[in-house]
Amino acid sequence: MDWGMKNRLSRIIRPETGRTVMLAVDHGYFLGPTTGLEEPEKTIAPLLPYADTLMLTRGVLRACVDPSTNVPIVLRVSGGTSILGNLADEGTTVSMKDAVRLNTVGVALSIFVGSELERKTLLALADLINEGHEAGIPVLAVTAVGKDMARDARYLGLACRIAAELGAHIVKTYYCDGFEKVVKSCPVPVVIAGGKKIPERDALELSHNAISSGAAGVDMGRNIFQSEHPVAMIRAVREIVHNNMTPQRAFDLYKTLSESEEAKGRQAVKAGL
Ligand code: 5RP
């Protein structure tokens, strides 16, 4: 692996802890204006100081993120389908040249193992890895789970391992029972998606379980930006990922930070700001 590739990987997974808190805000590429991301710039700006990496699409990056930011960018480069159509029929939407021009530290593409289009998405992953290798850009493979697939260790283990065998540098998947088996049989770092919004305490528990099972971090979206207190939530998640905080202590921190945010809000209203 050359220097550029290693350098970019170290900007995704922090060398101090070997872990990462990636903030995923790429949902609009197939879901449109998802709750919490209707105005991406407003959602993203306050969370940026607490994200190790920001995962998003080219359009939102250009339109909604200040180019002077220091937060490393992982660019979603697959898409072309929507929630109304056949999601597995994605294609590659951004050239490697443009990913380089946008100064990204990684590119992300979904694979749909077990779908009728699995071959197409796996070969698209392989092509992207070949191009990434030439440019020194790591590839994050996202194991998308179709409606008919079980989110269990057998299926997710299969999808993660195939992604790693094809050469993905990092794999994003879902947490499941027996997750340690998924991590153990995947020779590259695994990060988890948060999935649909669940109560904060549960999302913190999920993050903790994933980390304890060997995950290298989270690539979390809705459980952060759809939280009533997104900044408090990402800060609590960070403590779990980087400092092994227990879910209960992280939840206490979430509550304390939320209360102080609310108090500041009340003061601002009082002062007529
Ligand atoms: C879909 C994706 C996302 O759009 C997103 O990154 C998922 O994040 P979360 O589940 O935490 O909202 O990767 O496959």
C-alpha cells in the first residue's frame, strides 16, 4: 500500500485509537429530503467539529459544506436509483478524477449481495477498487440489505467478506447478533451504520455492542441527525467509540449536554437573540 493510500486511511480511522466516528449524511441520494436533512448545511455545520469523517454525496458536499473545512470527506459514489425503484440497480455516479479533485479521503459504494443484481454491484466495487488503487483512494464498501435478506451474522458475514476479498479497504454493515463473527471473518476494518432512528439510549447501546465486538467505529446518520439533540448525541457516541465509555455513562453525558443546550437556548430567547 502506498503512502497516499495509507495517509488517507489514517484520516478515516484515527491512528490514536484505531477507531472512527463517521457522520453519514448521504441519505438524500436515494431517499430525497430525509427527516433531519431537509436543509443539509444546517444539520451538518454544528456536527462537523465532532465528526472524524463526513460521508456524503458530491452535490451536498459542493452546495452545503464550507470548502475550508478540515473534516476529511468520504464521498458516496454510487446511486442512480431511488426508494421508488429498484435500489440494487445502482451505478457509479462520480469519476475517480472528480473524487480526487474534491480532495476526498475515500469513496463509498453499495453492494447488494443476494439480489438479482449482485454481480453488477460486486463488479462495480471491483472496478472502483482498481481505480482507487491507481489514485491512492481507499474504498468503503457498504453492504446494503434488500427487503428479502435477513440481517443476520451469516448474511452480513458473507457480504462483508466478499467486499474485503474484492479489495475494499473498509466495510460498512449493520450490527447483528453474533457480530463478533462478522468482524473476525472480515480481514479489513468494519464500521456499523446506525439504521433507522431508535431511542438514544438504545443507539448508544448498539454502538457500544459493535465496538465491544471489534468494530472499528460507526458510520452513523439518522440516530445522530434525527436525535432531538444531535450534537449531544454525536458527542456521546464519540465517547463510546474513542474512550470505551459504557452506554449508561454515555447516555448520562447525552442528557447533561442536552440540558445545557436547552438552557443556552432559553437564555438566548430571553436575551432576544
Ligand atoms: C445506505 C447508507 C446510508 O444512506 C447511510 O449512510 C446509513 O446511515 P444510518 O443507517 O446510520 O442512517 O449507507 O446504505
